[in-house]
Amino acid sequence: MIPTEQDRGRSMKNPLLGQASVFDERRALVIGGSGGIGRAISIELAARGAELLIQGRSLSKLQALVGEIRAQGGKADYLALDLESPGSLREHIDTIRSAGTGQGEFAANLDKPKKSFDILVCAYGPFVRKSFGAHQPGDWEKTALLDLALPGALASALYPDMEANGFGRILFLGGTRTDVIHGYLSNAAYAAAKTGLGVVAKSIAMEGAAHNVAALVVCPGLAETEYLGQDQKKALLAASPDGRLIQPSTLAILALNLLDCDPCPSSGAIVSMDAGFSPCGFDNPGARR
């Protein structure tokens, strides 16, 4: 049975199937790592021995998460940075790359604060929900920049060190059903950008294959996170094929398992983890009402 996020948070113990994790003592950068699925990935990476730099917007959430990881013997620091604040893409990336020693009350140097990153997780991505005709130029610009260009540019910036060191693992979180090209009635700009992550991951896989640098995209289904209001949760439960929402800790474990191997045959994959979700779920005779 897969342990719950609470169980793993208490133990903060290693590995996958009792084996040594390839993440052990590796340096990880988690973008959007303080909440939702990103938070679960941060906890799971720390449990497998990685040293984390966790980016997020909320200082209080970052402090609480880093404190939780450290209390369980893990190694983590944080970077409070609003990626939607004014500034160019290059400025944000420079800020992220130069932040190695944390900030604020919980600040403490990691074992190797200036070491390059071995692992990149991009779990952040603003969502725009509008009909196609209601999308404004700013909606397209925002989603293209933060859902596609930022992950791609960060991966490009970190890739040379990964190649030189002979190890790299990159995980992108796509959107629900963005594993292949679909049409969308209410989130075309977001979905178009998230679908593009597949090109990024497959390009990294091709170039990185000879250097042990692997990348993949995981497209989560209907997940239960703190960002859902009660009405949203009810609607998603009604649309879920099995009448349940996917737990972030389950997604984190499964996604990291695909990268926690050496060599990494899943590199270049675009993996749907949606439990059979369809936007026409109510027409699915197997769906629970």
C-alpha cells in the first residue's frame, strides 16, 4: 500500500522498494514546491535524501514546509519569490539560480549551497479559465511565459551542469489531458502551453541520453489540494471516474518513481495520471454519480 503524505512526512525515510534512491544527496530545485502537488513532491524528494531549494510565493507556507522537513531530518531551504511579479524571465531565473542559502527565520546553509542542481521539478503553472473568445492577449502571454517558457528556460539554464556532472533528472507537471493535443472549451491558453512541455521533455531526453540526463512530463488528473473550494471539490468528485480525487502524495510517489532509476528508461515520456478521467465523464457508464 502506498503510504500517505502524513505517514511519509513523519518517517522521512528513504527509498523506493528498499533500494538506495538516485536522489540521495542530490541537490533539487522545486518550483512551486510549497503547496498542492508540488508540496507533496518536495516532501517525497526529501524522504529520498535530496537536498532541496523550494520556491514558492507564500513565505509562511515555505517556512512551515521547510521546518517540517528539517524536523524530520531532511535538508531544505526556501526561496520566497512571486513569479508573477514584475521582472523579466531572465531576472527571475537569475534570482532562482543565485539563491542557494535560503532566507528568513529558517535560513541555514545547505551542505553544498553553491553546488549546481541535479534535479529540477517544475510544479508551478498559473491557470486561466475562460472561453476561447474571452481570452485576452495578457492571458496568452502569461500562460506562455509561466507555463512553458519559464520551465523550458530553467531547464536550459541548468542542463549544461547536469550534462557535465553526468546526472540530471527533470520533472515537469503538465495539465489534465495535456498528454496529447485536444480541444478545450475553457482553458485553451493554459492547455496549449502545458501541452508544449512534451516537446521540451522529449528534446531534453534526446540530447541528454548520452549524459544520464532524463526528463519527463506527468499530467495529473483531478487532484485533491488545498486550492479547491467546496463547490469545486463537489464538481470534480462528480466528474471523477471512480468518485474520488487523487491524493498529491500518490502522484508524487508515482512520478518520482519513474525518475528514481539509473539508467532512466522513462526519459522523454509524457505520462497521464488521471485515473481514466474524461471531460465527458458523466457519459461514462462506469463513472460514479
